[in-house]
Amino acid sequence: MELLDVLDENGNYTGRTEERQIVHSDGLWHIHVGVWIMNKKGELLFQKRSMEKKVNPGKWSRTGGHVDSGETPLEAIQRETYEEIGVKIPTDKFKLLSIRKEEVYLTNYKVINRHFIYSYFALVDYKIEDYSMQEEEISDLKYMTIEEMEEAYKNMDDSYTFVRWNNIEKLIEELKELRKNIK
């Protein structure tokens, strides 16, 4: 059973915890984390969501997930990367890029996803073969360039979760800036 801390609409903890299913069915505010993992070549890691996933099955996305009750967002992103792709990135390697408030209504899934998304960046020196996939969560991994990501967005390639995000252009520019700092 996955328990999540419930927040108010301003991102403050309420002291209440609920099961993930209730959080989504009742539209309760909670925290989600995601990380843009970049290798030393300046490529971004994408994972293909399992076809068994309720939301966005079979689509390419970044690594991420929910913040469990009692966890910090930083602890959660480290845990999620370890669970989903089998690497334990040190917490000092994660850089917080933004915190975004978002409401997504998925009527076909009966999900009201109200969350604060903590977006991180991590520069790593891993090759695809260094990762091990959590098969319940993901079915494939790949690196792609920011330019390929940008092209997928321009073409509204629905096989990627990010193509429908708000402010994706700003994110792409930020990732390009971070890529410039690779030594």
C-alpha cells in the first residue's frame, strides 16, 4: 500500500496521509518528482513506460514517481531512480530545476492528479547497459539528444509524455544550458 502526504493548494503539508488510489480519485494535492538524467555526451535518458501502467502506457518519459509519506522530494527521486533503473545516484548529484503546480484530469482513467512536481537534473556517467529496468514500471531505456527531444515536441510525437507539457520550450533551453557545463 502506497501512502502519500496530502498537501493544501499552496503546497503546505496538512498532516493527513492517504492511499495513492484515494489521492488520485479524490483529487488531493500531493508531490511528484521527476529527473532529467544526462550522460557525459549531453544525451538524456528516457524510459518507456510499461504497457501495464494505468496512465501513459507504452510512452517514453523521464524517471520519476510519487513522494511517499514521510519522504523528502530529494529522497524520493533517489529512491525512484534506484527502483526504476537500478542506479543509486548520490543526492548531491541532483539539482532542483523547478517546482511546478499542476492539475491533470484524466476522465478515462478516473484520475484527478493534483500535484506539485519537483523537477531535478542529474549528470551521470552511465551507459544503457549499466541500468537495470524494473519490469513492472518500464519496458525499455534509451538516450536521446535534446535536439531529438525538441523534434519530437515540434512534431507532437505522442509516444513521448513531455510533448503536451506546458513551458516545454523553456525546459529545453534550460537543458541546453546545463549541457554546456559538461566537462
